[in-house]
Amino acid sequence: MSMIRIAPEVHLVMDPDTAVVAEERSDSILYSMDPVFERMDKLDGIADDLLNSLAPSKPLMNSWPGRENTSYMAGIYGNAFYGIVVGLAFSGLLALIIFIQRLIQGGM
């Protein structure tokens, strides 16, 4: 936030953001908000990156170019692996139950 001095001899200043012309006062202190705005822009980028991490097709800030669909493919491979493991465990349990039932029925 910077002020433009229109007429320093009569202490007139203008705020370029609001276009307000006012008298410059000696009892008020004016700080530049530019470093704060720069940090806010950086935090805004980090917040956008956090939201992009929820979508598998969005690029992340610290990732290499061309890796937009990496988490999507990792999800497919991971879910396929766990699906196969659970399916094989269920099939093995079902085969064991059928085998035990045939032993019980055949033994009587």
C-alpha cells in the first residue's frame, strides 16, 4: 500500500487503490503492506496446491512436469492389487469350506 504525494508543500496524498485524496497527517504511521501481500500470495498458492492434491488429474507444485495422472494410476494399481488379494483369499476360503463339506458328507 503506497501513497502518492500530490502536493508535498500542502501535504496532500492520494491512495492509488481507492483514489481518495486526503491530507497527510504527521500523527499516523504508514507501513507498506507489500511484503505481507507477497506472503499471502505464497500461502494462496500453497492452499491451491493442497486442493489440487485432492484431484488426481491436477499437477502439484513440487512435482516434475508430466506427472499429472500419477496418483490416478497409483490408485488403479493399488486397488487392483488389493482386489486380487481379497478375491484370492475369499476364493481360497470358499474352496476350503467346500472341501471340508465334501469330507464330512463323504465320511458319513
